[in-house]
Amino acid sequence: MIFARTGDQYGYLVSRDAVPVQVMGGLRVDRALLRQAALAARPATDAELSRALARPPRTGPSERLRRWLRQF
């Protein structure tokens, strides 16, 4: 774990299974809280990603019908 400070920010850099995790905060953020967040960081699960990411645009005949019906 590496502690870094740049101008008006500081934080931690840690590697989790070859994935770099950087947790940065302003000078008013508690340093212990940033350290705890860096240590607790983990890759997102598929379920978490599906909730966080936007759904792909709908396609197909049902979507064309839906768009056509919205015109009226």
C-alpha cells in the first residue's frame, strides 16, 4: 500500500489481484477512512455491475412498436 499526497488531495494506492485501486480524497477527508476504503476495495460482482451500468438499448419489433405507439 502506497500513501500519496498531491497539492490538495491525498490517498492510497493498493494492488488487488493485479488490479490497481486508487482511493483519493480532499484534505478534509479522514486519512484512516481512506486507508480503510483502500483495504476493503474489491472487484464488483456481476450483480453489482448489472445494477450500476445502464441497460443496453432495446431493439427488435416490440421496440419499434413501442416507439410508434408513443407518437400518439
